[in-house]
Amino acid sequence: MISTDVLWGGQLQSVCFDPTTHNASFRILVLTDGLEVLYELTCVKVSEFRFENAIPEPWSYAEVTEVSTVPLSNGILRLQMMLWSEDCLIQCSCKAIDLHVCSGVGT
């Protein structure tokens, strides 16, 4: 299973769900050692996608406070991404998760 720890503290730039492939992708910009790195996290063959938000104020950006993956007993992985606090959560159940670097910004 991949580690998503590198994404903690990043800024969620975009969320894209492709209904034909059932893939969801998240682009997250992370500042590492003074360099901005853009990551893409892809959930493959999504069976469930959920966004919950109980934070009433508008945001100027979306901080990825925590990201984790949990294997379920039926071979499904559950991605959980907290934005700011436990009051805002993205959950995605899928067959596989891929994480790769899109670009190093400012390199």
C-alpha cells in the first residue's frame, strides 16, 4: 500500500471524477524543502465517493490536514482525506490507489 504522508499539509488544487472510468483524481500542491511539488492521487475503480462539510465559512484554500488509506476485508481500499478538521472529510472507496508527482513547481 502506498504512503500518503507526503500529502499532509498540502493544498488541494482540484478534484476530478471521471464517470466513464470510475476514477477520481486529486491534485495536491505540497511545499517541500522550499520547493512546490504537485502530486496527483488517483483512486481507481471507485465504488463510493463522499464529501462531507460542516464548516460554514468560505475558505481561501483547502488544506489537506490528514490523508489515510484503510484496506477493507473485501479487497476495497478506503481513502480518507480531512480538510482543515474532522468537520470536513472526503472519503473514497476504490480498487487501487496511485500517487505520482505531476511536476516540481519552482525548480
